[in-house]
Amino acid sequence: MTYIVIENCIKCKYMDCIEVCPVDCFYEGENMLVIHPEECIDCGVCEPECPAEAIKPDTEPGLEKWLEINTEYAEIWPNIIAMGQPPAGGKKFDGEENKFEKYFSKEPGEGS
């Protein structure tokens, strides 16, 4: 099992999870974060820290797409180890449906 970031992170990207990760397995895209599944030690400390509830164990049904996205983008986006500023207006996107189709960006973030 590993933890992965799912759709609700898109355009929210709160980054509270980064501060508690003991192995620095988060990677930053322009408008979301992902977890590198092979680096995650399955400790679970990040899951309750996410205000958007966008971190889930990969064992939950229906998350195969998100495991693939986390795996793919963790290989090409920069590692982020310190909390940055969440995007302005992120709260208004929290809980919105179909965020992947509407807003997902393949562009990398700045990392740290």
C-alpha cells in the first residue's frame, strides 16, 4: 500500500502534508501535488493533514487512475520539502467535481 494524491488537490494545493512527511516523497506540479508511490513509506501521517481530504491509500477502490498519475508525475515534477503558499482562491475549488478535466496542468511547480 502507498498513499496518493487525488483530484481534490487540483487548484487547492494546501501543502500542509509536506510539513509532516518524514521521507519527502511529495512532488509539485503547477496546481497540485503528487506522492511518489515508491518513496512513500505508508506511514499515513499526511492523510489527516490535508484540509481538502485529497490524500488516500491506494487500496481504496477506483483510485487506479490516481496511482498512475502520481507515479508518472512524481518522476518528472520537482521534489518539494517545505510548505509554500497555496494558490490564491484555492478554497473556492475545494470539493468541485471534474477538476482533472477542467484544470489539471502537466506543468511542473517550483519545488524546494
